[in-house]
Amino acid sequence: MSGGHPIRVLNVAEKPSVAKSVAGILSRNQGLIVRHGRSRYNRVFEFSYAIRGQPCQMLFTSVTGHLMEIDFDDRYRKWHSCDPADLYHAPLRKFVPEDKLDIKRTLEEEASSCQWLVLWLDCDREGENIAFEVVEVCTVANHQLNIWRARFSALIDRDIHEAVQNLGRPNQLFADAVDARQVFLQEIDLRIGASFTRFQTMLLKDAFVLDFNRNDRNLVLSYGPCQFPTLGFIVERYWEIQSHEPEEFWTINCSHNSDEGTCTFNWMRGHLFDYTCAVLIYEMCVQEPTATVTKVKQQEKLKYPPHPLNTIELEKRASRYFRMSSEHTMKVAEDLYQAGFISYPRTETDSFSQRTDLHAIVQEQQGHPVWGSYAQQLLDPGAGLWRNPSNGGHDDKAHPPIHPTKFSAGESGWSQDHQKLYELVVRHFLACVSQPAVGAETTVEIDIAGEFFSASGRVIIAKNYLDVYRFESWGGSMIPTYVVGQQFIPTTLTLDSGVTRPPPLLSEADLLNCMDKAGIGTDATMHDHIKKLLDRFYATKDSNTRFSPTNLGEALVMGYDDMGYELWKPYLRSMMEGDMKAVSIGTKRKAEVLATCLEQMKACFLDARLKKVKLLEAMAVFFERSNRSGRDEQLGVGGVVRRCGLCQEFDMVLKRQPAGNFMVGCLGFPQCRNVVWLPGSIAEAALTTNVCNSCTPGPVYMVQFKFRRLEIPPNYNVDHLGCIGGCDEILRQLTEICGTGSRSLPAVPARGRGPIASSSNVERSTTRQSACAHCRQMGHSSSDCPMQGSRSRGAQSHRMTSQSGESSIPCDTCGLPCVLRTANTANNRGRKFYSCQSQECNFFVWEDNLNNITGGRSAPRANTSSSASNPSRRGGRGRGGRSGAHAAGGTFVSATGDPISGRRCYVCGDPSHFANVCPNRGT
């Protein structure tokens, strides 16, 4: 690389601040031109530079983390667009999200005019993955790019200039392995998290009064394969404390005063829970109190300095020493890194490479007013204080341990936390290159009446690393001199009692340790999982950084635990991590592992849904039931279809009931009960952005329907883009033919808070010529269809009987008289109905519904939405429900108002089968 014309080099960093810092270092802030790219936050820096003698025109810009993300196809992204169980096999796509499109355009435009692409992404797994996302975008715009990788760990002159003069090629194999891991875990987390999150949010958020939630419309009860086991650690420790029963114990304490001081001896039995036994032993000691020294042991003890600092250890120590949260610790560490004072703070490595110049790092600290003198001692060979750091056994092959990269005695813009964290990093580094502390420990054992007691003392001979690492101490005390065989009478000999105590709540350092041991999260994500628990109101943290579960967090864990699943335990995630490692080394295939994991979790999800009562019972222990969901804990709300024409205050939204039936209902429920029932044969329904041109007032958004083939006549298409506003003749016909499925809403009059809006689609009668809704033939209307003759005659018989005032009507099924009765149930007390006397017949109809049928088919039929606005009482119709008079005005229900079976085939009228197996179908 030397001579020739300047080449244009596109440099891409992971963050705007890193691009600015690196550009400033390479250009030395001379001749630096700054201009805006497509994204206002990701500027482009231009300057001249020479790489190994080759003149270059450097263009430096950045991304903002991941450029691409993985998500479900659009039809599955809305919460109520599908059954959550479908998410385990729903198609996924990797794409550039809307908020990153400007960054993508900047990369494409700049790459098109460049010869080289230099990737300045972080050198960890995440950074390597982002690097190849950048490559994918840039090479589409310019497939002739010469691609290089810069590797650095600190934003300081030395590292940056060394990185750019020693560019390497991207590691495609490593990137592929990283991508496989990322995609595997992302897909697992997305599918499992989305399914359980939708399930428990829709089930619980409206079923209970959640007093902590101020905006229940936006409440999400999230579930995550890492988040939930983290909550499990907190709840498990809390349950240990709650279940602890204090138990009294007894112990014998002994002390001896001499000219050299006082020595306290501890009973080597520890303590006894049996009071009688403890008293007997104590009385033996009191009767023969002479103590005989049986053992004196003196030995040298070493207290070793800590391993080099990695991310998790930084978070744990900052929490323990300064009570800083892990999230805040990483934010402050990122600030220090970007300002060039410490190395990259996200690393798993806790051992320094032999190539690292440790002495140079120490030399930079010699001028500090506090620990500068200690740094000078370290560099003095005669002091003998230097010791090569220990190996912690972890190396992510990307970044060194966290260490200081630039001297500072304190910056004007630093907060106290910035000062504290920088001090911790420096002192930790100086400690890990120091000799261990040396102490002399003495242990003395005595015998009193056959019972043994011991005492120990420690004298620190050389503090060494403890001189600089003020966060640790090595307590000890002097004890008098004793010799074997020496005898004395104890100064005090007492029998004391105590009680057992429960373990403390988990501190943040404890929680991070639990997560690290169980493999929950990574060094870069653990603090995010903890923060999410606090944001979701699953846990709280006190002033001592100790965690307690909230009622909501405990209820969720309790519910899943009662189901028999240990979803809150770390085993599932640990198993996934183990499988992923097997995939990376080639002992298992990714597709097989992924399929197995998803099948297991889907089975778990389906079973959990069947046992949802356990979750509801657990929530009921802590929260009051909400009257918003007394009828149903799970009416899913989808996108807005139109403004409600009844109350004129709320939107009408697409909903799916737990039974799978679809409807369009008003969000003002229960004040407004406007509803449009949709055919029971719908398998899927998804709101689109298409607007109906006919229905007013608009906009009325159209819905993409998918019907079950066996439940609709053969001449209808399975896929249909329809409108619920009333103009859709096909939807109206299928509603008439198939019914609307069982309804879980109570059959009570609609109560709107505004006047009923007159709508053209409500008033419009279906007078235009169309095919018969029953046989799909032209030349006659649905009401004159010969296939409906028997039912029309039955309806006429009902009308005649009703009009003549007789007390019975003929049964529409068996022909026997149906006696007029009076209901005595809470909801329908005093209401009259007809029911068949035959025990083999379940015919039933309300008298007032029968009166409403009088008009029969001679009256103009309003479209679907007109029935939604009708304040008359109406019941549900099951799939394959009868058309004609009964379909128009009533339903067959029990005396309690609940739907019953007894539907007929819509083709031949036979009640013994449905239309999908009718022998006359298609004839």
C-alpha cells in the first residue's frame, strides 16, 4: 500500500460518538470536514490520511447498533392477528426497520463512490454481527468494495493508529458462527417471548385491578426466556425468607483474660438445638472448668488480589462498593470508554495477553496525587511489589480486561459516579499486578471437660495490594501467646441462646452472580434483564440494592409453578445455551436443535393455556377482580376498523374471542355494546390499510378474511377482502349461511351514550339482483329458495300461532306442541318462552323473539352492521345455524340463556349432520 492517487475509504463505526472520536484521532482535528448524512444523528466526517503510505480520502460515519432486526411477517405482528400458538412456526424476516432506513441510505450513497470499506465495529460477538450487516448493505450498492476490519479496544491515539495501520480481513467463519448463534437465540427469544407475552397480557391485564398501572391501555406483562428466570431467582429467595421459621439454639461461649489481652474461644460444636443436651454439656464444663491447650498452629496466609476486571465483575463490584445499579454502571463505563479513559467495558475476558504492555499502563498513573506513589513502587524492581496478573480463565478473543487507558486526576465534567468508577478501574488494575497480602495466622484449641473450643488471630505482615485496593480489608486480631499443655481457668463460661435467621434478600451483586453461574444473559445484556424487571413492575429494589418481588411478579411465578412448569427456573435457558454450543462446534445441527426446542416450548405453551386457571387463581391471591372482564378474561383487541356509529365516542375494533370467533366491537364496552358479529367459519382475520369507498361515515378499514373451506359453500372463495360496514354482500350471505359462532357476551340490550347515527349502509336494502345465499343459483332470492321451504313453513306456522294468541306452537323439529312457559332465572325472570315437551328434542324459542320473526323474509333485510346497531335483545348462533326466520330474529338457548346445540345442515335441513358432510351437497 504505497503511492498512487488517493483512494476513497468508507469507515463505519458502531455509534456516532465512536465515529467522532476516531475521526478526531486520525485527523488530529486538522482539515476535518463535517457534513450531515441522510440521518441527522449519524454525521459524515471527511479528512485525508495515509494507510501504510497510501494516500486516502477518509469518509467516517456510523450506524446505531444493529442495522437489521428479525421479526414476524406483517400479518403476525399485530397482537390479535393470529393465535399466539401460531407464532412458533410463523415466517420470520430480517429487515432494516423504518427508523434505520436513513442510515441505510447514507451507507449506500457513500459506498457507491468508495473503493474501500473499513469496519470499525466493536470486536465482540455483537459487533461482528453488526459488521456483516453493514457489509451486506454496502456491497449491494458497490459489489467491488475492498473490505477491511479494524480491531481496537480503546479510543486512544495508540490503539486507533495501530488499528488502522494493521487492518485485517473480516472473519467470515467467526461471523457465520456468531450469526448462527444470534439468529438462533433471537428466533427462540422472539417466538417464546411473543407467544407467552401475548397470552398472559391478554389474559390478565383486564381481568384484575392492577393498582400500580396508570395506563392500562399500554400495559404489557412481558415474558422472556432470560427475563423470567431472573425474576425466578428473586422470587425463590423471597419464598425462602417467607417460609423460614426461626428455631432457637444454644451455644457455649468461653473467654480468657491474660496480661497480653483477651481471647474469645468458640465452641467447636457450633450450637445445639436440644436445650436439655446443651445444659448437660454446659454443666459438665462448669463442674470441670480447667482448660487445657491441646493445639497451637501458626502458619503464613496469603490473600490474593482479584483477577483482571471483566464486565460482570465490574457491575458486581460497583454495586457492592458504591450501590450503583448495573444499568447505571454500564452507562457511566460507556461514557468513560468513549472519552478514552478506560478500555472497552463489555468484555468477558479476565486475563491479559502477553502482548499487553502492562508497565506502560502503570507508568501513566505515576502522577496521580492519591495512588501515584503506589504506581511508582510497582515499577521499582527493588520494592518487589510487581507480580504478573493471574489468569481468570475467560477470554472472549475480542477485547482485553477493562483497564485504564488515559491518566486523569478528575475531569470537570465528571459526576461523582464517573470519578468512582474510574477510580475502581485504576485501583483494580494496580491491584491485579501486585503481590498478595501476607499474614501470620495463629490457631489455638483448648479442651474443657472433653469439649473442644478454638480461637484464631491474624497479624498482617505485608499489605501489598491492599495498600491500593481500599475496597477490601483483611480483618484480624492479636491473641495472647499459648503453648501446648498450658492450663487455665476461663474468665467467663456461659450458655447463650440464639435463633436461626433467614438468608437476606438478593443484592444486585448476588443476582448478577446467579445469572452468571446459570448462563442467563451475556455480559452486555444482564443489566438490561434486571432493568426490565423493574420497568415491568415485577420486582423492586431498595436503598441497599436488594430485590423483592412485587405482587405481580410473585403471582406470575406462582401461577406457572402451580401449573407444574419451572419456566421461572434457569434450566431451560441453560439447556438452550448448551445446545447452541453443541451447534457451534458441530456436534448438533442447528435446524434440529431449533425444531426440538420450539416443539417443546409450543407444547408447554398450549398446556399452559389449558391450565390458565392456575394463573388466574394466583393473580386472585394478590389482586381484586376487575368488572371490565367479568364476562371473559380474554377478548383480544386488534386494530381500529371504524368509529363507533352508536356512541360516537369510541372506536370499533377487530376482536377474537377465546373460542376463536371473530367480532368487531366498541372499545366503550360495557357502556356501549355496539357489535358486529362475523361469520363463525372465519379461520383468520387481519385488518388492512385498505379503506372502503362505499361506507360512510369513514374511514372504514377493510379486513382480510380466511374461511375454513369445509364450513362454507363450495362456490365461495376461502380468501376474501371484506368490509364490515354493510356494503359487503358476500360477508352478509356467509353470516346468514354459517351463523356467527357461539357468543360469550351476555345477550343484553345495547346501551349507547350517543344518538344512533343513521348510516346509508344501514338503510340500504339488498334489492340488487344477486345469487341465492343458499344454493348460489340466479333467478330467485335467498328468501324464496326451495331448499328453505320446510323452514319457511315452520316459521309461518310459528307466526300464525303467535298471532292467534294460542298458548302453544308446533315444534319446528318434531311437530309436537310447544307449551308456553315463564323463565325464573336471574337474567330472564318473567320472560316467556316456548319449549318442546319431547325429551329427545331441544327446541326452544323466546316468545318476544318469536314475535320479532313475524315479518319473516318479506321484510327488507338490513345488512350486517344494522344488526349491530339494533338495540333489541339478541342471542348467539352457532356455526351452521339455521337461516330463515330463526336466524333473523332469535336463537335456540336454554332456560338460563346459554346457547345449546341442535343446529341443522343448511343444505338439506337435516339436524343429524352439518353441511360439510351433507350427502346432498353439490347435487
